Amino acid sequence: MKKILILLTLAGTLASCSEKPEFVRVGNVSLVGLKDSLILVNMDYVVYNPNNVRTKLRQSGMQIFYKDALVGHGFLDRQIALAANDTIEVPVRCEIVLDKLNTYYPELLASDSTVFHIKGNGRISFLLNSFTIDMDDEIQLNTKKIIHEEIKKNLGYKDNFKIRSISSDKLPSLSETSLKLQVEARNNLPLDYEISQMKLRFFLDQRKGAVAEWELAEPVKQKANGFSNIPVDVTLSNFDILKQIKFSWLTNKKVNFNILGEVAVKVQEYEFNIPVQDSLTLAL
């Protein structure tokens, strides 16, 4: 019992003389990549322990801001021992939610170095004492490539460019058939872009070549989160169609076309080439 009292007294004396560990800086920041719409970042949370015995960093919570917007968090996966009288680099993983950055895409694309503000605190246990260490620092990340890839992925969605309305002449004997179509172009991005070029090719049998082609005459401006209907007027040679026609089409009284093409989308100084694939059925 006497030994226990002595140990408790000694521990109390050491605790009363203990100094609060200090946050030094954030270091070794590295951009890991993108996973499930999260930008993954690794970094070191650097802490100085001024005491003669080691302590434990039990937990640490961090919030990541871009300007005034909360866009992510940092996490300490486990307790870390802080050596006595030493500066320790504690590994931290961070997740930045890409969706919370989408309104800033234009400026993020324009910069090779994006500044994020990190605020948080760490919980330190030292014998009978515990301390809270506040942190306030900045990190710089080159998010341009990740934003670029996210825009490319968004533009590649199948519903961004679709044939929505069709009117046509019926196929007579050997004359021409006029198709009046509309391509619905949807912009699901939070920034304006330009459709600088669009080419479409119409096939009955891709092995035998296109029976018609169409090209956008002039660029189309697309507003952020908006859509536009682009008129497509195509003239088909019925003679070319009849050369490739199948018996099943005559029986069903309809012709099936495959439409293949490319769309060139310009976002600031970047150009993205988007494949288009659709189909339509024309009555005979």
C-alpha cells in the first residue's frame, strides 16, 4: 500500500511538472489519388514532446477547408507514442470530397497549386494529465489533373449526347430521305463549356460503310448544369439504303440505323473528345 502511495505521489509530481506538447507543422504532404469521388491525401502531423518521458497521441480530428467551404477531414488511425524530448512525425490520412469542390472547378483547373486550410486538434495523454493540441496550417495540392479526369469522366456519360426527337420522310423507291433529328446535349458540370465540333455517321451495316454523315456547322455554347437541343438535318440516299437492305426489314417495315460519332468539348484551354453512340428506327 505504501509503495502504491509513493508511485501515485511520484506520478502526480511528474504530471504537475509536465509540459504541453506542441504542434509544429504539417509535413510530407502527398496526393495519393482519387477513389470513390474522394481525393486521398497522406501527410505528417508533426508534434514536439518537451517532456522527459514519452506520451501518447490518442486521437486527432482535422477539418480541411478550401476558402470558407468545409471539403474534407483528416484521420489518425491509431494511438501513436511520442518519444521523450523529441519531434515526431505522425502519419495522417485525409479525404477531400470531390463533390464539394465542383463549384470551384474553373479556378482549380487554372492553378498548379491549390491551397487548403487545415484546422483541428489532437488529444495527448501524459500520465494523469491530458492535453488538447490545437493545429492551424495550410497545405498545397496540385488538383488540376484530378479535376481534369473528373470532367472527362462526367462528359463520357452516355446520356450527355442523345438523339431525342425524330421526324422523317418514308422511304420511297429511289429518291432521297430527309431526317430531322435533335441531339440533346446535357451539361452536368458546374462550369460553362463549348461544343466546338460534332460529327455523326449513320450506318445500316458498319462493315459496308456509312450511308450518311453530318457535321456541326458552328460551335455551341453550353451553360453550367444546362442543356441544349442541336438540330441535325440529314439527307439519305435511298439507293444506298436499298443496296444494304435486309429481308427482315422489309417484313417488319422498318430500318434500323446505328449512329456513331465524336464530340469535341472545350473547357477553358482543355479539349475533350467524347464518343457518341445511339440508334434510331425508320419506318418503311
